[in-house]
Amino acid sequence: MALTYTSRPMERRPLRAPKGVEDVYGPEAARWHALEDRFFEVCDLYGYRRVRIPVFEDTELFVRGVGEATDVVRKEMYSFTDRGGRSLTLRPEGTAGVVRCFVEHHLDQAGLPQKLAYGGPMFRAENVQRGRQRQFNQLGVEAIGVDDPDLDVEVVALGWRFLADCGLEAAALVVNSIGRPDERAAYIEELRGFVERSGVAIGADDRERLRLNPMRLLDTKDPAVAEVVASAPRLYDHLDVESKAHFSAVLDGLEALDIPYTVDHGLVRGLDYYTSTTFEYVSTSLEAAQNALGGGGHYDGLVEVVGGPDLPGIGFALGVERILLAMDAEGAAATDRSTADVVVLQAGAEDEVASTARGICDALRRAGVRSDRPYGGRSLKAQFKHADRTGARFAVIVGARDLGAGRVTVRDLASGAEATVATDDVVAHVTAATGAERGDP
Ligand code: HAM
């Protein structure tokens, strides 16, 4: 396949990242890692194991799994034909891929439920705005293979506890049940008839939704259609006793765990695989159009749609960028932005000074203390500036004069207090001091 661009070798125009994708660097990158690490720690607490799924899949997986009527499949997929003529798509979400992995590798044989956690970039060709990118990052879990309202509670609770850990106080949980497809079938026809009879003018986009899946109209952006839909019959009233009992058991479970929620029977999720319990975590600190920190629900037909056995599933995904925006908006838990605990400085250019500094830095690192050196033979003043930039708590200053006596100086960069320490005792001194700082016994 021929490349469709030409590159002029002499051109030096600065290149920029494509629209809707973001670089993450500096202290912000550390913040991301801390957030992701914390998420997987919480997953560990709940028994969800990591799964790493591919970034691109056969297009058919998303068409079948996510659904032809969804905005994601109709308008937002990054699909391309590879050199072998196959249609591939950059994953717009993770559930379809996790379920494909579950089916392909017969994970059901390893016991049910399979509780899986994942994260990484997802791709949707959306209108870019604050909190809505074309490449964005999700953290999610999927619990596949067992239908138990208590498992729904566990999944919802996991996401909720993680958001609380992030210090997000303006987060709220909205829950709904959208029942099974057979319960929805009659309702969908009723809704279609109701909207058509209302005589409201319907734009091309909503007309397509009405044709493919009228439930998507509950999510319309057209205020006139929204008004009609608001007075339409409710899906919840069409659910049978069993579905309602499942939902009420989920609500009971949430209450038992002191997780506050609001029931919103108008909550529709943007993907077609959902059944039964659905939910969203929203933040009142974000603009309404992008206020979903995450969402999820049951997808009881998806395993079969992907070619596996008839097994239920439930999960959620959180948007990392949205969580960080909400944390900023709330001034929530600032993460440690420092890149070192100790910086080893050199007062003098003598070989012995450099080799001692190198040795101390190495010994500190091997003892598990984050340590750095300024490098480049800079003035002591410039080295202190470097230490400051790393956010380090201590500077070890290696100087020719002290070295003769087998000593170095350790300065507490916060208080300015200095101690003279035998070269061989630096690691013990610093680990004791940084340990005390962390509150270690
Ligand atoms: P979703 O609601 O499409 O669900 O996405 C989940 C979260 O990803 C959203 O609530 C939002 O925080 C974030 N997100 C989505 N699109 C963007 C975007 N363009 N820019 C920034 N953030 C975005 C799913 O993807 C389902 N797979 C969740 C799930 C898992 N359901 C069951 N299991």
C-alpha cells in the first residue's frame, strides 16, 4: 500500500501532535502513574487481575459488540485497511476486546466469574473539547460469567471507592436498570410510535436513531425531541418481576455499603450491549456535557455475540482525563510531584569527589531511596537549584575537604538543618530520615 503523504526532506516546520491527542509529561506524567497504580491496587483488593488487550481489533468486533446504531460505530471509529486488506479499528473502548479475549482463550474454564482489570488509550473521532479527546484513557474492570446482584454491587463499589480515594467529593452515582432485550422489544416499538405520533420535527441524526434503536433517542441532543421523550412511557415499567428484583437487590447492597446513589430511569448508556443494571459516576465539578467520570453496566448478550457461551458480564470504565480534571476542579489530593528524595551534590571537581558522589547515589538507590545527581559540572548554586526542582527533601554534599575526614554533609532542604555524617553512614542516616518522614515504624 502506498503512503499517501510526501515528506520534503528540507522542511523543518515544527511538527505538532494531531488534534484531540495529548502529550503527558513532567509532574503531570507522575500524577498519571500514581493514579493508574492506585486504581490497580484497588482492583487487587477486590480480586481483579490485570488483562492487557490489543489497541486494535478487527472492525467487526466493535460493529457486532458495541452496536451499529451507536454514535461510536456510526461516526467515531478510527478504522483502516491494513496491508493485507483487513479492516481494523483502533479500540474505541475496552469491553469488547476483554470479552473477545475471554472467549478466544476460554477463560471460563479457569473458573467464574473471571474478574479482570485493564487500562490504556481508547480512540474516538469526536468533536474535541475540554474532557473530550480523540485519544483518551480509560481504567476499567469486567466481571464475566456470574449473574448475582451482589457482584453488581462489588463492581459499582470498586469504582466508587477508587473515586473517593482520588479525593473526589463532588462525585455522584446514578443507577438504572434497562432490563433484557426481550423486555425492551415491546417498549422500543411503543417509544417509536409515541415519538412519531407526537409530530415533533426530527433531524437526520435522530431519525437514524429512531430507525436503528429508538432507545438512543433518550440521549438526544435536540431539546424539542428531548421534551417529547421526557413524557414518553418509561422502560422501567416494562421490566418483569425478576429484573426489578435484581435491581432492588443491587440498590439494597449499595445501601448496605453506605454508597449513596440516585436512580435515574432516563439514564441510557451510549453503547448497545447494555442490559439490566447500568450506572454512571458523574461529577458536579465538571461541565454537564462532559461530567461523566465513568460508566458501565451489565452486558448479558455480549459474550455470545462475540462467539462465546451464554454468560453474563458487568463492568465499568473510568476516564482518566476526566478524573484529573475533576481533581483539579476540586483541588483534590495533590499527588507527590517530586522526582527524587535525595540529590547528591559535588562541591569540587576532583575525581574523588565525583566517584564518592556516584557511589553514594548508587548505594542510596540500591537501598530503595529515590536519588539523583545534577551532572554537567555545574556550580554548587546551580546544583542546589536542580535539587530544588526535583522536590528532594535532602541534599548530600560531597566536598574534597570533608572527604579527607571521611565525611559528607546532609542538608534538610526544608529546614536548612545540616548534619555531618560519615560517608559510610549516609545510607543509614538518609533511610532513617526519609522513613521517619513517611511515618514508617
Ligand atoms: P463509556 O461511557 O463510553 O463506556 O466510556 C467510559 C468513560 O470514558 C466515560 O464516562 C468518560 O469518562 C470516558 N470517555 C469516553 N469518551 C471519552 C472521550 N472522547 N474523551 C475523554 N474521555 C472519554 C465504555 O467505554 C464502556 N466500555 C464501559 C464499560 C465497561 N461498560 C461495561 N464495562
